[in-house]
Amino acid sequence: MGEEVKIVEKKEVPSGVIMLYGFPDVGLVGVIAASHLISELKNMDEVAYMDSKLLPPLIVLHEGLPHSPIRIFGNHDILLAVSETAIPADTIYPLMNALIDWGKSKNVRMMISLSGIPIQERQDAQELKVFAAASSSEVLKVVKEKGIEILNEGYMVGPQAIMLQRCARLGLPALTLLAQCFPNYPDPEAAAEVLKELANITGIKVDVSKLLEKGEEIRLRARDVMKRTQQELTKMKKTQEYDIPLYVA
């Protein structure tokens, strides 16, 4: 993990569970979905947090008390890593690698990143599709059996890209779920769709009706984080996800 990034454990951490990631990205799909999971699932306590000088010099205040912007929540079923601030592009590798290695040390059986995939004319979309990419053909087979469409060709940039690449190298089952979303506008509806497919794969179910009812409130609260996230995504060359890759056999 290295001295530059530490995962500080506050409570007993469950072993052998699924580890989820909700990080700022297009549409803030992962962050919104993660926040909803924390509020809806039972016994989701903060079990650990990230401590690193690589993070911006800030804290997050909840009920007047300080918290790290990157925290890990858990119960007997899942671990959930969530960031409440945009992750600087030049720190994303060591931060994500530290989280993945820590999760591996807890014998997580699968890692799943919740994210979005931007589409043009999002405002006219009647139904939002959810796509999947995985660390191995075995995981892809499970996804296909659940009826989820595979993202067969393309580029992926950001936290979920690092997660898939490192997990593939470590032989750890990993999956990214990407809901169609606005490129630069908080999208609670897309978060609701990604949570539905999460339930389809893992059985972790939450009621998404509140998420949809509070859509406008969520958009207003998240707009500043979205703005900062956009700046970091530009540095990560996020726009390359629109490109069509040159296929080399």
C-alpha cells in the first residue's frame, strides 16, 4: 500500500464480502448510488477511512464532526468505498491501488464499481441502458446470464479503469456497471438504474423511489462536486471514452 496512503480501520471489517466503489465520475452516478445505499441499507457503519497527504487538504463535516473525504462503509454483506470529493487526476493511481490492495487483504470475493457512461441527447432518452465490463471472461459470463449488455468495444478512463486493470492482474473478480447518463450533470435517474442492475447481480436491493423523488434536490446539492469533477475528468482525458478504438487482433 505504501506509506503515502493509509487505510485506517475504525471498526471490525467484514471479510469475504462484495466491495463496491462509488467515486465522482460522469453524472456522479457512482457517488449518488453509493450515498443512497448508505442511507437505505441497514447497519451501514463507517468501518475505515483513507488518510493520505495525496488528498486535498480538506475534511468533510457531518453533524459538526470531521471526516475523511474517502470513507469505507460496511455491514455483514458488503463494503462500500465512497469519495465525497473529486479525486485529483495525478493521485488516482496510488489511491485506487491502496483501496484495491486493502480489499484484497480482506478477502473480498468481488469488486464492483458503479459508474456512468455519457450519451448525447440524454434528455430525450426514454429508457437508460446499463452496460458492464469485467476483469475476466468468467465474470462476463455471469453478467451475460443476468441479461446485462456488455460494453464490447471502447475506452474506459478513471477509477473504474484502474480497478478493472489491477483486479485482472491480481486475479480478483471485478465488474464495472455503467448507466447511460448526462456527461456533466448529476443524474439520479442513472444512479437508480445502476442500482437495479446491482440488485440483479448481487441480490443487494434498495428502494430507489426516494432517489427519483428527490432528483432535483440531489442535482442542486451535487452541482459543485460535479463542477470540480469535470475539471479532474478533463485532466484524465475522459473525453477519449467517446473515441472508437482501433482494433488490433
